[in-house]
Amino acid sequence: MPYFEKIEYRPVPVRELLLEMKNLSELMIDLAYSAALFNDKELAEDVLALENRVDLLSYLLEMEIMLAARDPEEAESLAGVSTVASAADKISDAAADIAAIVTQKIGIHPIVGEIFEKVEERLTRVRVATQSILLGKSIGELELAARMGVDVIAIRRNKEWIIDPKENEKIQAGDILIARGTSTGLEEFKELCEGKRRRLED
Amino acid sequence: MPYFEKIEYRPVPVRELLLEMKNLSELMIDLAYSAALFNDKELAEDVLALENRVDLLSYLLEMEIMLAARDPEEAESLAGVSTVASAADKISDAAADIAAIVTQKIGIHPIVGEIFEKVEERLTRVRVATQSILLGKSIGELELAARMGVDVIAIRRNKEWIIDPKENEKIQAGDILIARGTSTGLEEFKELCEGKRRRLED
């Protein structure tokens, strides 16, 4: 959504807005690091689009907060909600700054490269092979978090990114998955995606 | 360090400064969430102190970058380093904003409370019992990340916080540990700390 579009007020619960802002902002940091780590311009552009979404949510939330405050005590207490929202906004700005290094082709200085190599221990990007046993399975039924401490944070399918995929999203051949986890867990997950490991451990 | 203290230039490699800023800023987000989640004023104050440290690192880094740029190409490439540093600075500011909700006793609005309850799935705070099998073991030898996808991000011992403890730091009875991980891993870890689970699984 371009920033100059007029934003119409529509009622959305404060709780939902705040939770989405918080979750999105944290996810964006990992996505921005992935974009820089793998020099992925499309993912970087998606991070910039998400930043616009967080800005919109922030605006809607401020309106809801104003409408919700009925007396000074409530206003004081709602100030804390506003603080958490503004913190999420700052985090999403920071993610956008990092993504912009990739979209603006500023170039990854060797020092920045080294920093992101350390990030590689907790983020991976892998293409799902046609012989992978994960094919056709949903993210939810795989229980990746419980099994190997891994979380799929984004899927690139054809030309589209699915950010923070839902439990019922099924893995397809050719999907590019971005996952977060411990280095041991990510190694196992990568082998499963590439079809090198043929069994899901319990 | 109070903000009005004169900062003297001392040479520190850009790589080290940037890596510390990045790691510290991410850790601070989790610490700030923990402080809000457990309404922990002392931890919140430590987050505010860490924000001062990140500001200092940021200042030293900008000086190093200026001194390192010898020609326009190098300056252009170093601009990316500066961007990552400023992103880390924004993240640390966001963490300080959240910590300030606790130190300023703004009060946790029910909505903010709910948000942080969701954070509880990946952060825990636990006191080490005298009968825990973890006593006297170092963080490194426990291999918590590989075993159960858990990472100890802070230890409160007596009145002091040890932030991002080193591998050789030994666990003592009465330590309060703040750990990050998957909810299954954290559950196992909590039982180990409380002495309810008597064996480390491989």
C-alpha cells in the first residue's frame, strides 16, 4: 500500500492489532537478515512492503487507543499499549533499513558479510526437492518445532512469498523455505528438504 | 555509564563493535519482554543500562567508520555497515521503551499482558533448586541448544544480572535463569532446574 493512500478508519480490536504488529516486527528482523545473508532482492522488497503494513497497523491502533480511553486512569494504562506498539514500529523500521541495503544495492561490505554469516547458524534457506519426504505434508502436521526446534518463517512459491505460513500450508516441490532454528535442527531440516534424509525422527 | 560522560576515542575493530551491537540489541528485546512478562524491575533497569552501552558502541563505531574510509568507493561500501549499526540502535531503543513500561510503573494494561503471555511460550524464568542435577555444570557442557533447543540468555545471581553468560559459566543453586527456546524444550529445562527431572536426555 503506497504511503499517500488515504487510510479509512475501520474498527479492529486493539489486541489483534498489537499482536500482529509485535509478531510481524520480530519476523521482519529475521526476514531482513535472510535477505541480506542470501542477497535476496525479492525477499528484501517484501520486507519493505511489510514495513508499510506495520505503519498502517500502527496508525489504526493509535486511533483505537484514542477512542478507547474514557477516563484518565484508562488513558494512563493505555499509554503502555502505545509504547509497545511504537517499539514494534521501531523494530520494523530497523528491519526495513537492513532490507534496503539489498534493494538499493549498497553492497555488502566484508564486515557486514561476516556478521550475517553468524546469523546463518540460526537461519537457513533451502529448496524442497521432488524426492523430499516433506512433500504434500502441512507445516502443522510436521511438528518441526517439537521435533527439531525449527520454524518455517517464509515460503517462496513461484514468484510469491508466503510470510509466516499457516499450520495447514502444504509443502510443495520447488518451494524455497526460510527457516529459523538451532544449527543442529536446521541441518536435519535441510537434509529432509533436499531428500537426503528419508525419515522423520520422533 | 551516564550519558553526559565524555567519550574518549579508543581504537576497536569495526567488526567487533558491529557484532556486539547486533547481538546485544537482539538479546535486549528478549530481556525486555522477560522484564515485562515477569514484571521484573531489576532486569528492566539492566535493559536500560544496556541501551546506554549500545549508544556508546554506536558512537565508537561511527568514529571508526569515518577513519576507515579512504576513498569514495570504500565510503559507499562502509555506508552499509553504518546502516546495520543504526538498525541495531533502533532495536535497542525499542527494547528500552518496553523496559521503561516496567521501571516507570506505567502498568501493564490487560492487552499488553496478553501479548506477553504469548511471549511466555519462548521465554522462561526459573530458579535453580538445590537438588537440580545442573548444579556445578557449565552452560557449555550442558549443550542445551543441541539437546533441547534452549539458550540461557541471562542469570540473576544474588543482586547481579549476568547477561548472555559465557560457556564456562557454572550454574549455582539459587540462580534465576532466563532462557529462550521452544515450549517443549523450555518445559524440560524448567523441570531440570527445579530438580523434577533427574536425567539429561541425549
